Amino acid sequence: MSDALTQALTDALRQAAKEMGQKVTVDTGATNINMAGWITNAGMFSPCGPGQLLSTMVVDQALSQWLGALPTDQRVTQVKILGYVGPEGTAANNPDWERDSTCAAPPGVEYGKCELEFCLGELARSGGDLSLLELGLAGCSNAPRYYITGPNAGMPIQNERDAQLAMAGMVMVQMFERMNVVGNRNTSQLNWDGLQVLINTPVIDYRAQLECQDAEPVIYDWNSGAISSNICEVITAIVRRIRERGQFLGGVSRQDMILLMTPLMRDALIDFAGCGCGPCSGQTNEILSTNPFEARRERARLATGGTYGMGMFEVDGVPVDILTSGWIPQTSTAPNFCSDIYVLSRRVGADRILYNEYQDFTRTLAGVPANLVVQGARVTDNGKFLVLSQNVHECFNEEVFMKARLVLRAPWLQARITDVCAPFTLAPITPIPGDTHFWAGYPPTNYAHSDIPYEHEGCESW
């Protein structure tokens, strides 16, 4: 099937395709399968080429896997927060702590509340048009192509239908990851709050349209400044604040708190943290100048440690794991790239406070009379996806639908440091198609080397 080099290269490929029964479907969970190739009788890949394909694409799913997802059959998720309880007059900054005189009525109490609302957002994608006349026809003798790694390693991708559905699923994963970070509130279909929307100020009570100051996350504006040793002090103060506020609800454990940032920002942060929060260069840093080898060993320990192998940052001797995401927007401000750093808590005590929910289409279809269900509708991946086949004569395509949201029940246990600028040696690469720094680059242009021609005549047709 594959030599050792091919195996090593393709182990880095994480694409969202999972076989259920005899059909290839998609999965945004922790189990991912590498789709190595597919049968094709036209287009960019020759069907008579090798039986495996390598791809430069890497699906960045670390954030959604850390968040986890729960099924729901509720159109809206509402969160009710009791902000404070205090003596009468608290809101007016004049609390009445004692009654006026003997036999006088005691002063009353008051409380503050905040109600939040989270809507389902729609993800939808269609595979390419297929013809029943072409299914089952191999391009040549060495077809079909095969999965290289994962639970289906060695099994063939049977036909174009499987391939198209798998590719639609890959784009669904891209959309899911993007919406978790960026969000796209108040559009006709998506209506999905991402981290950029939720971890922000002000937090507004959706019913009373009042600001919930007691529920607001910590927002620290770095204001396009270059990352410096002060970043250590700011992160330390934020983590301490979240731990302090969380202890009254059962505490935020190590595995339930992360620092989320771009890979480039992670490297810049650890460069400072590993050298005692001073630069790991020059002789101005006391630790580095007295013991440079120890400083570099400490940097390596932080960079390779942590639960997820992406690094860690220690606060009061307790590590905070780092998780990186290429979906966090980055702006180029010479000579740096600027982005946000998030401090996220997904659970306090036994309660989940930051997580995804998805519409369970299994429950949806179970509640719809059989005569009203679209012919060919089916559900995959434990209810996450609704798949429809659209037919016109002998041709059809596969359409994949998902509805989900990001729920934040405790905004005050989250934080965001905005617009931090980090230096770079190599420009970042991102998983965002169309982005300036998308690792696949722009669409290819015609190019021919003077010694080794890139173009050739090729076959008339396949």
C-alpha cells in the first residue's frame, strides 16, 4: 500500500471523512481519517497515476475537539446568570447596611441578573454533480484509490459519490472551525457567535438590553504593541483572576483552562517565558547572561510540554496548557504579525461553561411524519449531519447540512488580550482558504522553468 516515507508524510494529513456502513461520511470529533485519493475520470488528477495521493492540507481541529459538542433539540439556548445579591441601594453605589432606628423597617435587598441567548447557525455544503452512468467505472486497472492511514487504512474509496461527500465534509470542518473563532452574528443563515463575539464587552442582557458588568470577561487591549516581557505579568494576573472567581463555583482545573493563540504567537510568548520573561537574545536579560544554556533548556521545556504538546505557561507553579489555532485572524503590521490571545475556561467545578451544541438530526427526523421526510434523507455521525441526495435525470449530488452553536455560560471566567504583535522569521501559514497566508497559496499560475519545463501536452482526454 505505502512505503514508510509515504506513511510518515500522510500521518500529518487530518481530513474529516469517516466510513459508516458502506458510505464515506464526515466526523468533526477526535477520530479523523486521511482520505488519500479518489477515482476521477477528469480534472487535476490522472486516474492512471499512483494509487495514493498526498495532500498539503491539514485540518486544524484542536479548538473544537477541546471544546466538545453536545446534541440538542432546542432552537435557542438561554443562560440565566445571577450577577449579584446585595443590600438595597447597591446598584446606586449607596448600599443601606442598617436600619434607620429601633422599630424601623429593615432595609431590603436587591439583585442583578443577566440573561444570554445563543442561536443555532447553519452550515451547508454540496458535493459536485455526479452521474449514475459513471459510478462503478474505474479509470484504469490500478484504480480505485485507497485510504492510507486511520481505521480504514487499506480500504478503497469505492466511487465518486464517496469522494465528493468526503470533500464536502472537509469544507464543513473548515466552516465549523472558522465560526467557532470568528462567528457571523445576525446574518440570514449563520447567526453563530464565535469567540471574537462572545469574549468581548459589553455583555448585554438580551431581554432587558442592559449591560451586565458583573458577567463581563477580562479584555486587555495591547493596542498593536510588540510583545514584551509585560505579557507574562498580564497573563499571570488574568489567570489568577479567573482562578479566584472560579473557586466559588468549584474551581477551574488545569485541564479545563487553556491559552489559545496562533502558532506564531505561541513561539513569541515562550521565547519570553522561557527566559524569565525577558528576551532570549542579547545580554540584557539577567538569566540569559548568567546561564544561557539553562535559559534555553527552560524554553524548550515550556515549548514541548503541556497536555497537547503545544506548550505551556506556568502561573504560581501550575501549568496552563497552550492550544494553537490557525483560524485566529492575523494582521500584518511590519515587522510583526498581530493577533489575539485568549484565556479560556470550559468547565468550572462539574459544570460545562464553554462548549458547542449541534442539532441532533436523529431526533429531528424522528419527530417528522414519514410522508414529510425528503426522500433519500439520512443522518450520519450520531445525528450531527443531515445528508440529502438531489437528483436530476441520471445526475445527482450530495448535500450536507449541520446546525450548531457555541455556548458561553460564564463570560467572566474568560479573557482576551487583543492586538498583540509578534516578530517572525517565516511568515505564518493558515488553514483559511483565500487568506493571504493560506498554506496552499493562491491559485496556481502558468510557469515553466527554462531547464525543466513544468507544462506538457498531456492526454487529449481521460
